[in-house]
Amino acid sequence: MRRVLVKEPPKQALNVESALSSLGFDLHFLGSQRYVKGKLEGLSPAQLAGLKVVFLHNGQPMLREILGTIRHKKGAIGKDYSQELEGANLDKLTRLIKIVGVLLQTKVYLFRKCEESGGSYDEVSFRV
């Protein structure tokens, strides 16, 4: 196997990670919807507002897509990200945090030699 690319997490996801850590989230459980929703229910309204501000300043295309604020067609009217984020309920915030958990993973792309095809390389992707 030959390593071709190592993709590190984006800066915006790292900024959200530090905010989540300061609020007491265990980063290993960000993929668990039950864990994240339970932690969000335990936060005060001021802490939730602060978390929304962190998401506002660290927007990612995947996060905007969850809130439905990406314009898919030229000339289509998209909703404003900040307005959608202000009105986001706990379920939407849970989904956003779950996506951040995926974005925080380091991706390693490998090529391996395939014996059946005469030694050509096939792409294999692993998350570390």
C-alpha cells in the first residue's frame, strides 16, 4: 500500500472542537446523537447562544447544507445561515455537532496493488 494523501480537519471544525471541549463535551462521543442531545439539554440558554455564535463564525459548507442555506441552482434563493442558526432547535444543533465530529477525523487515502488487475493500483480510503 502506498499513502497518497493525508487530509487534516479544517480550521473551522477545530475552532468548534475547542468550544465543545470547553462546554464539557467528550469529543469521542460526538457521533452519538443521544450523548450530544443529552449534553445540549444540560446547557444553559447563554451557553447555547454562545455555541450558536461559534457555529456562526465557523461556517462550513456541510453545516450550511444541514441548515438548508446552500444555493444549489444559479439564482435560487437560499435562507440566511445566521437566521437559520438562531432559530435552530436542539435536533438541528445535534446534527451540526455530529457533522463536526465527522469533519474532525483525519482522512488517509491509500492506493494498493490489486493482484487481479495485473498490479494496477486501486484507491482505498481510511479514517484515522
